[in-house]
Amino acid sequence: MSITHMSHMLTSETEGWSEIAKKHPTAGRLLLYLVAPMSLLPPLMYAYSEAVNPGAVFPLSVPAISGFQLLVTGVVLFVVQLVMVSFMAGIIQRMSMARDHDPGYENAYVLAAIAPVPLWLSSLALFVPSLAFNLIVVAAAWVASVALIRHGVRPMLRVDDAMKSRYIANMVVMAGVAAWIGLMVVSAAILSMLLGWWVV
């Protein structure tokens, strides 16, 4: 899947999606070649922002976060993201089954792995030490992720009925937003405990 494919997938249910459907990527392959590499971006970019432009985007830590703390923070964020994609695949499958359609876990995982790609890529905005710029980029990434879900339900989950497709897409979007907010809350709680532990 290339950036060119991604741009078409934002607006089409066929271009880009059909190529992926033909390849039938497994969850394991997607985890290895898409989810894991992309999940590295946010922790790496966070570490970069803290090291190069401390306080420019995120609140300045006092005392400053050490290199070891940044490493542990990155590992926590990385693992939580991997778990979240698998969790979302299960949610997508269950949402489909609620409408009497079982796409199978593998197909659900494809959609769960592709949908957050814009959010992962948005972390590259941390190269720019501006909170306003980063918020705009993240907002645009959310819109792109929603577009991917809406255009990916029919080809990836093999839903023929348009009404059923829209229902599943709406449910997945709402569940996805809640899940990724949950991801942030869980990550913040874990990191708060760890940082508090170190301070003590």
C-alpha cells in the first residue's frame, strides 16, 4: 500500500481497496509490515519533540524527562497501539455480526490496521514545534481516518448492502473514537504511575 493508494482510498471504495482485497493480507503480515512500523512513529516523534523542542508542543516536564523515561514511555505507547489495533479488529467484527454479517477477523483486522494510518503519520507534524500546527494536523488526520473507515467497510468487510455498510461504518467510527480516546487515557494513566514511581 502506497501513499498514492491511500489518497485514492480516502475517496473511493474501489481504488486501492481492490488491490488490498486481492492480496488477502493476513493479520500477522499486517502487524509486521504496517502496524508495528507505523506504531513506532508516535513514540519516536514524541521523544524527538521532548529532546529537541521541550515544551513547544507538550507541557514542559519538571524535572525534565530522562532518556530512560522516554524509552519506557515509548515502549508503553508502542505496545498499547499494537493492542488497540487488535482490539479494534474485534470491535469491527462484532459490529458487523450485530448486522448479521461476519467478515472474519482477518478482514476486520485489515480495516483496523489501515484506518489509523493518517493518525500515525500525523505524528510527523512534531517536527514543527507548534501546538496549533500539530492540532490542525491531528484534526485533519481524524477526518482522513473516518473517510478510510467509511470507504473501507464495503470492500474489506465484503458488505454488499449500502444501508448495512453505512450502519457498520457509523458504529465503527464511534467505537474507534472512543477506543482511541481510551488509548490516550490508559497511556496517560500508565505513564503517570511510572513517572510518579520514578519521582518518588
